[in-house]
Amino acid sequence: MARPGTRKRAARPGQSPPPEPGTAGDRPVSLLAMLDRPLISYYLILGISTLLLALGLVMVLSTSSVYQLDQGAPPYSGFQHQLLGVGLGLPCMWLAARSSTGVFRAAAYPLMFVAILGLLLVPIIGTKSGGVTRELQIGPFPFQPSELAKLAFLLWAADLLARKEKLGQLDDWRHLLIPLLPGAGALCMLVMLGDDLGTTFLMLVIFLALLWVIGTPARLYLGILAMIGLVLLILIVVAPYRFERLSMFWHPQGLPNGPDMQSIQGKWAVGSGGWFGVGLGASRQKWGYVPNDTTDFIFAILGEELGLIGTLCVSVLYGGLAFAGLRIARRAQDTFVRLAAAGATAWIVVQAMVNIAAVLGLLPITGVPLPLVSSGLSSLLVTMVTLGMLMSFAKAEPGARQALAAAGPGAARRALSWLSLDRRRE
């Protein structure tokens, strides 16, 4: 019934009648309805990855130029190295996004072989950087096999558990943990040959995420969790510098130029940014006060230059990645896709949380980079390939293929048609 004083407008011949007030025709689409669309995970990962890559280039340019000038090198060499990594990673990310699930399952064992071989070669022919030997020199580029080991272990473990579930073997805890647990332990031991506890921790995060998703019994899961905690504690205690970091975390020295300099100066950098920061490139703490400001502590300079608003926006972006990745895992109909998506999401998001928490003084310093933002060719390439894999999984969600087909030709082809450049009619 029309409201008093109004007339109901009649529809013209051949035209559908206008929607009634209060119907779906004149209501804006709700946020929950938008987030439930088939391709929202794909577009979220694509958009967030693009924003983080652009932010990473800007921050690496801001932080690395000071160090390069101090070393007498060209001021933009660090930025050029990061830009090269993005240039190499984008085609790899695109190929991963266009690959099928079978390609990733087939690549699991070759990647595992390459990662193990690289980890074995690191103590023999590896190059030393920052006092530790973790890199192999491949032509002009240094590469860390431990970064590749995270992706290789994720694909191998997801494929292994998916095969065992198909055979109905996961009801027995021995089939659940063997050979998964020994394989994870052996790979972590190889990573520790490079004295890389941060990457070891992230591999264990992947391991625990896969066990959680596959439905490990609570008692068994808690037992594994306690065992992993004990092993990590032993690894911390046996290394003097790691034990010193843990001691300084519990009992900070309070000396800005002493052994706790990185943590104190990093928190000062974040705190001095205020609400909106001092401006891009205007950081004062990057002038030798915050060690590793292009890698592990780039979030501190980001907080100083972009302020609280900037750090909150970055945190929201990683939260968006967590939402998209877990949505892919929840909607996946294939066990391998569900496991790989959950493990990849846990790896990237937990790595970001650990990095940010270490800068803010909420966790001991672990030495893990901020995904897609910190300088580092190996971490950047592997993370971009992993995000491309998540985009591939997102395109296989229920309704995603129909949505892609309904979208019609791509933007480039539509632009050409608008310019009448793709008309081939005589």
C-alpha cells in the first residue's frame, strides 16, 4: 500500500515495475552480503598483497638509503634489490594463481627435495651474513633455502594428510603422526644448522595448524604442543645469545645504547610517530639507532613515519589476509586445499604477528621479517608464490567459476573494444 499523499508510478510498456519501498531493490547491500560473494577471497588477497608490496617498496626505500649511504654505496641499491624481487615475484605469483590443485600436489616432493638439498649445502658452501650462514649464492642473488623449506613442508604435509584421510587411516594416531612428525623434526633440524630459530618456529606453526585442521584429538594435540614448547625452550637455553634475548625480555636493562638497544630504540621509534607519524622519509631513528631497520624492525620505522593510523592500517591488512585465507579453507571441498590454505594462512599471519609483537616488546626478538614489507629476496619470493597459491584456491571455491564466467571479458579486452581496436569485422 502506498503512503498517503503519494501515487504509485505505473511501469512503461516493456519495462519492469519499480521496486516497492523497503524491498531489496532500494536497500544497500550489507557488508556481510558483500563478504559472502564467491570471489571476495580472491580479490581480498590480490588487493591486500598489492598494498603491502607497495608499502614495502616505499619503506625499504626510506630505510635502506641511509644504510647504503653510510656504507659508501649508491643510496638506491637496497630499493633496487627489493624492486627486483617484486619484479621476479609477480610472474611467479601470477603463474601460481593460474595453476591447478594438481600442480601444487605434484610439486610437493620435488620442492621438498630441493629444500633439503639446499639446507644440506648451506653449512658447506653457504655465505655468511649478519654473523650466521643461512644463504646460498645463486649467481648474483643470495637465497635462503629455509624460506623454501616452509612452502615445501606445507605442500608435502598437506598432500600426505590428504592421502591418508582418503584411505581412512587418520583414526589411528600412529598413521596421523608417522611420517609427518619425523619429517617435520628432520626438516627443523636442518633449518637449525643455519641457527634459524625463527623459521623453525614458523614451520612448527604450520605443523600445528595442519594437525588442528585435520582434527587431531585434543589430548594428543596438547601433548604435541607441550613437546614442541619443551624443544623450543631447550633450543633457547643452549644458545647464549638466545638465552640473553629471553633474559632481557623478562628483565630489560633500560639502556638505550646497551645490549637492549634494538628493543628500546624500536619502541621509541613507534612511540615518537604519534597519531599520523612524522612523514615518509622523515624518520630520525633510522639513522643508526634501530638495528636491522630494513628487515626485522621495519615496522618500527613504519610506526614512526606513518604513526598509529599507519600501523593500525597495516594490522588490518594482515587481518584481511587471515579472513580471506580461513574463508578459503572453510569453503574448500578438497582436503588438500583446506589443509594447504589453513597452513599458509597461519604461517603468514603468525609471522606478521610475531614480528609486530617483537617490535612492540610483547615478545622476545625472534628475527623473522614482516611478510611482503621487510627487505629480503627469499622471503618475498616464497611469500608471493604462497599468496598466488591461495588465489588459485580461491578461484576454485563454490560459485567462483560461475562468477568468473559471468564477469565476461577482462578489463584490457573491454578497453580495446571501447577503442574499436579489437574489431575484426569487415
